[in-house]
Amino acid sequence: MFLPACVHEVYSRRHFLLASSLATAMGQLPAWARMGERPGYNPFTLGVASGDPEPDNVLLWTRLAPAAPGLPTTLPAQSVRWELAHDSRFLHMERSGQAMALPEQGHSLHVQVDGLAPDRWYYYRFMLGDAVSTTGRCRTAPARDSLPKRLRLAYASCQRWEHGYYAAWAHMLKDPPDLVLFLGDYIYESASPGLSLGMARSHNLRTAQSLQDYRDRYALYKSDAHLQAAHAACNWAVIWDDHEVENDYAGQQGMGNAQRFAARRAAATQAFYENMPLRADTLAAGLSGPRLYRSLRWGRLAHLHLLDGRQYRDLQACRTTGAPNAGSVRPGDCQALHAASRSFLGWDQERWLYRQLAQDAGTDSRSSEQNMRWSVMAQTTLLSARRYPSGVQASDSWDGYPAARQRLMQQLSGAAGKAPRNSVVLGGDIHQNYVCALPARADLPPAPDNPVVASEFCTTSISSRSGTTQAKVDAVRAHNPQVLFARCEERGYGWADITPERWDCELRTVLNPLLANSPVLTQARFSVLDRRPGPVEG
């Protein structure tokens, strides 16, 4: 397996530690590995990561691991050293310091290193006693007023542990991007199914309910060597979807008792923050949950709008409160589906997004050359309409919020003002690869009087199964001319090479998700040209 130099230096030692961590998660913890029973205990078995890149700072993350998932954390507060350097041997230091890993925050660290130069790569590591973490590689974003020549972007979602190995992440390391966008379902909250047939692996953790349950689930997922190496290779920007909390939850409403769900959601929120490379103000005082919607600039080349499609949405239309999943509806039988008052993002986030898109469009007096080249909406699911031959309509995706989707399309088309120069939507969730041309009226096919105004690339899963068949997906594609490509039987990730003139996209898929070393193939290639909305194959 190819690994970047910054990872390769420590891989052999870390591989041994990860094997111990995985054995721990499977209930096979050796007695000597328990906290405090051996001086060689390594607290960095959950890896390292860097978060949202900014022009003048980087965000560094690690979390000190307890000796065994499922056991109470007995480690007291610890002062952890960190270093940031220009080289992987740390001979040319840029910054260093110390940060406290507190028990009440799961011994996680979210270190923001300020005062850095834009558009630079750095190396970082953490130290506690004699233990030294994996070396990570991170970078600052280009200056805000610059026009970079390129942004290489990987985007992915949905990595259920049991359904497949993470060969997709191993392949990504062969050509590390500048940035990874993770679009939700980093973990799955449920217990392993009773039958292991067709599964890559299993675990013995119960369905997550408490803070300790969610911490254990992240520790299990982060024991994967490929996932850790992908985090160490470059910056990640993350959002969440439903399985970080509970399947198909909506806003403040989940399954069953409201009070129990509120406690469960609070526990899941805390664990998500502890285990993701997020800034400290993500859990700002006064917020009922994490503030995950935000924008990242890559100079004037790309403005990335990361959206939260779970925390503020209205309940799925015609769904019975406490139902186990959202399912689907027949539009003629569900008047609530069409209500203009319903929001997928929540009204505050909607208005925030429209302000960001107006900024991208350059509604001020500057010339068009100063405007943002690519306006990117990174969100959790498929935005494009899908009309099914059966007449039913999915209620958990944007199809279940048609009025909210049309409000967004008005912004992208310029009907509500000036349109962004180039609009691209990224999504995940559905465990299928979709490429779509988004028309101004989302509920109607593209036509001369309904022009394409944006492009959409919805990625399949890293490992999670699809749950449908290619025959059904083909029928949906035949019924929806705005859908240019649709596949459901492969797993992998999306890759975008972005320049001022074009957006080149590759759909990369795993040959066999049940093999940890599976080859990865390029399933399809599409491009979007500057000022010419709509993907073109080739």
C-alpha cells in the first residue's frame, strides 16, 4: 500500500497499535493494555486530523484514547504537547505549544494555530510523555483575494463498518487531495446485524444511546488504518447526517420518547465534536446543537458552503411521530408535502445560504472577474428531483421538501437576483452515484424554457450497502431526463479537479468492498465548463 511520506515514517509502529485497538473493540483486550498497567501505553491510537483550512491558521485534532472502549475513562486531565513544522522530520519548526485534554471533552484536543502564511503545507504531531502520535499533513487555504490555479477535492459519505472495508480511503492516499469533504454518516449507530453473511466484519457494540456508547463507536471506526491514514494525509471538512445520531431523525424529533431522544441527541452531539476536527466555537454557548453550517474559501476559485440537513429541518411530511423511518409518500395523498412553510435546512440556515450565494454572484459593484468562479454546496443527500414510475416520492431527501428546494433553485437561477457564476452541488446519503443537470424548475425536465442552472454530483458510499437494484435505478433514470448517470452497485468516493476554466470529476469505485486491499476503478468522468452549467461526460 502506498502511503505519503509523512504517514509512511510511522506506519509500521502504528499498524501494530491499531491492531491492538481493533482487538480491544472486539472484546479481546490483553490485560497488559489496560490503563496505567504498562508504561508503553500509547494514547494516540485514534489518530490525528486537521480541519477546515483558513488562509492564516490551521485546526489540529487528536483524542487521547482510553485503554479499552466500553470502560470508563480514568485518565485525568493531561497537558499534551503539539508541534507544527515545515518538514516531516520536524527540523524546521513553525510553531509548538501545549493544550489540555480534559475528561469532560473525552480528552479531545482542537488546537487552532494562528499567524500562518496562506497556501502552505505543514506537518504536525502530538506528544504525551514518551508517546508520539502519527505525523499528519495539513495546509492553509490560499489568500482570499487570490485566484489559485487548482483545488483537488475528494468527497465521500456513509462508511458503515460491517458493510465493507475502507479500501477507498487507501486508494485516495495514492494521490492525496488538498481537501476531503465528508458529507455525513461517519458512523452508524445501530448494533451489528445478527447474520454475518455478506458482511466484511462485525462488532459487539450495542446500539448507541449514551455518550460512552457513541465514544466507543467512534473509537471502533477510527481504529481502521486506512481511515486514519486518510485523515493524516490532508485537511478534512465534515458535516453530519442522521446516523451520527439516529436513523431518519428530523430536527428535535426522533423515534419514541421525546425526552430520551433529546438526551441521546445531546450525547451524540458531544461525541461528534470530540471526534471530529472542528473548531472550538462549534459548540458555542447558547446553541442547542453544534453549528456545522459554514463556508470555506479557496481564494476566488471556490466558495464551499457546508450545509446541515438534519438539525433544523421540519419533520418529514405525513410521517407519524416516532415511526422507525421516513419512507415515502404519494404526493396526491399528502398535502403537507407541498407546504411552503416547510424547510429542509431550517429558515435561519436558508437565509444564511442565500446571503452566501448572493456574495458569490457579486451583487456589489466589483467587476465579474472579481466574483467567485465556483460556488459549491456540500450537503447530505440528492438535490435533484426523482420521479418514480410507481408515483411515490421519497420523503427524507429534498424530494420531501419541494418548496424549499425550489426556493434554492431560484437563488441558483438568478430569479431572486444575480446568479452565481458556476454552481455545483455535492451530496451523499443514498449510497448511489448520481450525476444530474439541475434545471431552474426542479420539478420539471430541462427544456429551452427551463434551462439547466447548476450541476450535481452525488457520491456513493465508502462502504454502506445500497438497498436497491440497478434495474430500479435504471427505471428512475429513464423517467428523469435531468439524471445523466446513476449507479447503485458500487462503493467508493468522488474526486474533483477544479481550475478557473473547468471542473473535472471522477467517480471512483471499489471493485470488491469485502476486500481490504481491493482495487479501485474510475467508473465515469464528467466535466463542467466555466459559465456552461450542466455536466458533460468524457
